[in-house]
Amino acid sequence: IRRIAPGVVVGTGLHRTPSQGAFDLEDRRLHGLLADNLARALGVADRLGVLRGQRTAGLETLHALGVGIALLDRDCRPVFVNAIAERLLSEARWLVVAGGRVQPVHPPLRGPFAAAVAAAEGLVVGETRSPGCTLRLVDPVHGGLPVTVAPFRPPESPLTSESPTAIVQFADPDRPKAPQAAALYAAYG
């Protein structure tokens, strides 16, 4: 997470499946370089007035990169979802909103998903050291979808009952796999 301007924060994250193994030091170094360069590019664009607004830039970037985002409160209620996540939820694919709460479509995964969101809240309020996790959600029709559940706290904002405490991220399952460099170029020109 990098602060690029007053009130503008950029964060990135990566995940791998267990079969791909852990990130090594070189992977972490390269991710750090990418995050630094992304923050610098957005900071320059912000100072030059290229960005129409703080949220718009971030949302357009996420959409261009094919990332679904849902910010959830401690009870799995959605505080914010982007267009990709909204489409997936409305189609009840992998995730669904039931009783006002986001939950996996596959019932056996509902407990682990809720526990991951609760663990994310624990880190935000300082009760645990859990950095988050990756879950493989299952849908009988569409197969598996890896999602990352991680702690989230808006910068310079006190934690209240309405604040998001977890961020759920996943790749757009309907988007053809494109090289990341091409997606970044499309997002930033």
C-alpha cells in the first residue's frame, strides 16, 4: 500500500495457488518495484490533473486489469463492490448476497469464508496477525475461482461498524487471459 497524494492510496496484491509454491525474495522484490512504479505513475498523473478523481482512477485501473473487488464489513455485508464483483454476485456465481451478506454459493465454504473475513477484522483492530488467505471457491457449473481475503482499513479513518474490514479480490472469470503488460498499457496509455 502506497500513499500517492493526500487522500489517495494505492495497494497491490498477488496470490498463487498452493501448487505454485510461495513467493521467493526475487518475486517480492519485483512486486515491490511494480508497486512503486504504479504509485509513481498515478502520483504524477494526479499532480498533472490527468485523473478525473481518486476513485475513478482506481476503479478504472481495477476494471482494466480485470480485478473484482468487494469490501466487506465484519459480518460479510458489502460496503463496496466494483462492477466485476457486482456482476458475479448478481449472477450468483461463486459468491452470492443472501440475507444482506456475501457468501460462497457452495455451502461448505461459507464457514471458512466468514472465518477469513473475521480474521481480517482481527488484524485491522490488532487482535491477530493473520495476513489474510486465499480460498478456492467452487461453483458446480463454473468450476473453481481463487479469491484473496485480506485485511482492509481505509487510511486515516477510524474503524466503525460501517467501515470495511476485509477486501475480497479475484480475477474476472469472464475475461480472456491477457498479458499483464498489455493490461497495464491499456489502463495507463
